[in-house]
Amino acid sequence: MKRVRRPVARRRGGMSGQRVLKAEAALVGGVALALLAWEWPSLRREVRLWRMAGGFRAGRRYP
């Protein structure tokens, strides 16, 4: 028995779901990178203060 081929619905200029997902991932990655670049100086300062306070070795000394 032969299969009947149905006509395939063609897209009209729209973007495929995979392309939209890639575009959204690129946008989110760019925003995350910009936020990291913006916050980098303050993150470095916080890490330096945390290390001066003892880091992991401080334990419960500083609540």
C-alpha cells in the first residue's frame, strides 16, 4: 500500500523556532556579559574584603 503525500505548509517569511531560540540565547548572553563587565570592579572589591576578613577560614567569626 502506498502512502499518500500531503502538501507541506510553507512558511511565509517567518523565522523558525530554532533561529528565534538562538537569537534569544545570544541576547541573554550579551546582557549577562554586559552586566558582568559593569559589575566587575565592585565584585573585585567585595572579594578583596572577603579575603581580608578571612574567607572560608573565618567560619562563624563574622555573622
